Amino acid sequence: MKKVLAYLPLHFALLLILGILCQFYFKIWTFSIPFIILVFLLLLVVLLINKKILRTLVSFLIFFCFGIALVVLHNDRNHINYYENYLKNNSLAVLKVRKVLKESQYNKKYEAEVIQLGTVFTRGKVLVNSAKKDTLSTFFVDDVLIVNSNFQTINPPLNPYQFNYKSYLEKQGIQQQIFLKNKEYKNIHSAKSSWLGYANLFRNEVQYSLENYKFTPDELAVINALLLGKRAQISKQLLEDYANAGAIHILAVSGLHVVIILLILSFLLKPLEQIKNGKVLKTILIVIFL
């Protein structure tokens, strides 16, 4: 246990996480020139001071600041070219589809990036709602859409204790939404694919291959959720059945997510292998955390 407590990468990771949580929930700092100067001075102190304890404490503070910086930089609103700063009535917006979301009763849903507004190159994410009755409204990752900038705020829940979809989207960096109707947009199929586009194509190929087997719709939906992390085909009744059985978490986390978390936990708990029966303890802790 002493070796675990003395394992510096674990300490740095905890300080980084603490900085992320403090900035995310309390917004203790804005990324500005004073903040950059502070981090620079801390780095300078680490290089110049010979006292081990003081250098370690300053290093911890640096990782805490890095956690703050990660949250600030990840928030598009903190950047000058955030699209809301240039919104004007009836100005054309250029969107690039980044993710295909689970559709609602009346709309197909997509996460898109606002890459241009009028003549200004911008950044920031928006929720795109495309009417199901529009037969041309199926989009894919990396598709580029030219639309009128009729951005709308996302409404909070009407009933108490109802799922707050607005708050959920805000945590994903999405502040507004846009509704597309037939002939109100132009779809430009991008000739260049990003790594997200290639990953989506690969997932689609795997999904098409699975559809060739004689799985029932519910079986195929569960396989897609477990293997690919795609939950769009899961019916409401199937979700309720898993929730009642206390196994809804199985559909919420894909196998890829589990592997990534497994690798991180295995790295952080590696010092346990140095103690007696450490490998057994490490395995038990990893299973518990997973």
C-alpha cells in the first residue's frame, strides 16, 4: 500500500481530475493571459528549485491547472470564433455532421459543428433535427450542410424530476438546436473523410454484416449496443425490460469503452503487483471498478 501511495503518476492523475471537476462545476478560472503567466511561472519554479518537496507540490499544482485548462479549452464558448458571437438573422450557416444520434418520434437527430457563419469561419456544436417525413434527410458523418441560421434554444423539461435533456446537451457542449425541413437546406457530400468519418464507415460495415445473420430486431439492437456502442435501434420496451432487470448499464457501455477503462485501471494499479498477492488484489479491484 505504501508503494501505491508513493506512485507519483497516480497523484498527478488525481490532481488533474480534481482540476477538471473544480473548473467544470465551479468555473473557478477563465483561460486568460494571467492564467498562462501563472502556469509558466510554475513550470519555471519546477526547473529552478532544488528542494524535492517544494518541486513536488508545485508539480501537483501544475497538473491541477492543466485540468482547469482542459475544461476551458474544451468549452467552445471560451473561444473568440464561437458561432453565437456572429449570429445574424437569415445568415447562411455551414454545418458538418459529426455524430448520428438516436432519433425521436418525429425527427432524426445529428450532432454537427458550425464551421462557418456567413463569411466567418467558426466553431461550436449544434443539435440538428431533421423531419422524418423528408425522404432526403438522412445524413452521414462528414456530410456538409448549408442552412439558414434559424438557431433555437433548447427548452428545459416541463415537469419536475423529468430527464433534463437541455442540461445533458450542455455537458456535451451543445447550447442550441436547429430544425431542418424539406428544401430548406443543401447537402454537400464531402469528398474528404475525417477519422470520425472512417470510424463511422467501419461501424456501418460491421452493422451491415451483422444484419446478414438471422438475428431478431431486439437481438441485433443489443449486439450493436454491446459491440459498437450504437443504441439507436433499441426499442423503448427493451430498455424498460433491462431497467427492470437492473442490467441497463450493459447497454450503456460498449466493449471498446470497457477495454479503455481496463487499460487505464491496469496502469494505475500496476504498483500493487509488487506486494504479496498483489496481482490477485489488482484483479479484484479492477473488476470492482469496472
